[in-house]
Amino acid sequence: MHAFIERLYPICRSITGDGVRRTLSAISERLPLDVVEVPTGTPAFDWEVPREWNIRDAWIADDTGRRVVDFRQSNLHVVGYSVPVNRKMSLEELRPHLHTLPDRPDVTPFRTSYFHEGWGFCLPDRRLRELPDGEYQVVIDSSLTNGHLTYGEVVLEGESEEEFLVSTHVCHPSLGNDNLSGIAVATWLAGAISQLPRRRFTYRFLFVPGLIGPIVWLSRNEERVGRIRHGLVLACIGDAGHPTYKRTRRANADIDRAFEHVLRDSGQEYRITDFTPFGYDERQFNSPGFDLPVGLLMRSPHGEYPEYHTSADDLSIVRPESLADSLAKVLSVVDVLEHDRRYVNLSPKGEPQLGRRGLYRTIGGGGFRDLEPALLWVLNLSDGTSSLLDVAERSGLPFGAVREAALALSDVGLLVETTDR
């Protein structure tokens, strides 16, 4: 995953354009990606698809021709969606178009102008302070044309039409944690799920430009969103921070409960936060017209790590072990939701005799310490209304032990699965 991020890091991405296409092309080498092109001007609820932006080069040169700001050194040096410019300007004329972070003088900020035509450059504040007065050649070799918004979609069919949606944004340029980490983990997650011997749910993966991408996708897929049973947005999941999960608007959806259970049982530090209508693309899926059960997984939340939206969010802050841990956490949640079931106890009057059915002998050795209490919890709560996740939450036992107990009890005829909800 880290090597994949290294490969994608140099690409200049935005909400439209060839950078997104190059990124999706790399993903399609690993996944059966369906690439969708939506024309400029296409309505999407209160929005419409903007013009397509591409950039070839940009620079600010002093009177000797030396580039003092150079897009070729970092694609963060140009404000995203800058219109074409080719003119000579004094430093005083140029200053309103220069963006820095005075409190962090050695890093370049990330800035965009997606829905308002303008232009600008970003640079370290220390470099700006070193620029002498004089005349500068300012060039942005870009284009804003009627084109397309591009996104990628992967559907892994399951036994049910009910869907598990995973979405990640592909619009940021050379930023490692935000959000090449999400792109990499989503790609590997889809690969892992494609190898499952059985899939209860159909899995839909979206690789979309932020904000406008999910709005466009939702506007084109209103008839199928009712199938979405669980959903997750992946962003900023490669840094050294502890896992942070943001709940859905519903606050107690199955995806919320599954994440809380997995994080609690991990034995690691974690944080769970309530839904807010700002952040990443979870806010589009959780908008009141849809109210989809889509949570957000991060490590250090956006805006809460110092490298966020600056040139310091580079390959050095993306940790291979954090990528692996994030992937493992999501796969654990998938495992819980794939195997969560409701059962009915077929011998509900008093405890059935487990010894003569061989269940106590099974738990005599080490490694089964959770199974005996799990057998009793499952029997007691299996009245057709409680799921295995309910049992795990109420008992405090690992979901795996609860599921193993349910399977053992089913094998000896004491439980039967119910499809009622």
C-alpha cells in the first residue's frame, strides 16, 4: 500500500481532469474499475458538474528568468482550478494572489478555487519574505473547458442485493495522508473482499472527487440508495495517530455499533466521535434527504494534525503499519457485519443440558475461555429479536466467541437462524 501511495504521490489531482483519470487507471490495474464520465453542466440536485480543469505548467520568474515559484517542484504551488495567466506584474500586484502560512513559514499550504474563477500561487512564507521588489513573469498554463467529472466504481456482487458502500476521495494533489492513504486502503480492501469465499452483502466501492463527486453519484443513483445497509468513508488513515471513527447521523446504525465493538476489543487506543454536518463525504450520504448509515474512519482527524493540507503531508507521515492496521480494522468490521445473525433458542425453558451434547467437553482446554459464557449468553438472548452483535455488546465478549457459540449451538439443534428483523 505504501509503495502504491509513492507511485500516486506526484500526480496533480483535482475534482476533474487527467490527474483523476491517471489515478483511476492505476487503481484499475488492481480492481475491475468502471470509470464513469459525467459531462460538464450535468445537474446534480443544487449543483452542476463544473468545467474540467487541467494544468501543464506554472511559475513565477524574476527579472533574470529564474523561477522563484515552480509548479514542477510541487503541484501544491498552484491554487487548484486556477485560470490561465501569462503577464508581468510587480510584487505589490502579485501579493493578493500569493498564499502562505505565516505561523508555519517553511511549508506550502494547499488551496483551491473550485467554484469561483480565480488564480493564485502557494509558497512558504519564508520564501515570500525573501522576494525582492521588482517585476515578475507570472505564468499558469492551465485550461478550463467543457469536459467531464470522472469517478470510479467497483461492484462486488454478493448473495444479497443489500449493499455495503465504501467511498474515498481522489481529488487532492500531492498529499499523502489526505487522501492517498484512503485510496490505497480502499483499493486493498476491495481486493481482500473480492477473495472472500462468500459475500453476504454486495460491496460497492466509490473513488470520487470530494463533495461534488458523491453529490453527482447520489443524483445518478437515487433508485438504488435504499439498498445501502452499511457504509463507510475512508480518509486520513495512514498517519501515526490512533483510529478515530465518526458515527453516522443515526448514531446507532449497525456500522456504528460494529466499529465501536471492534475498536473496543482491539486493546488499542481509539476515539469515537458523534456525527457533525462537516468533514468529508460522509456528510453527503448522511444528508437528510438520504440519511444513509455511512460512517467515517480516520486516524488523526482532518485539521487536527499539523501537516494537514500542507506540503508537510508527504510520504514521511504515512506509516506502513498504520495502513495495515486501518485495513485490518475495516476487515474486522466487515467480518462482524457479514456474520451478524439473529437466532431463536429451541429449548428456552431453563438452560438446556450442554454436557450431554458435548459442548462442555469442547471448552475444557485453553483457548476457549470465552466460549462457555458465550454459550449461555447466546442461549439467553436468542429470542429472535437480538442479533449476535447485540449479544456481544451486552455481554462484553468478543464477537468471534459469540459467533462460535452460536454455530456450536446450531450444530446440536439448540438454535435456528431467523431472517426476521
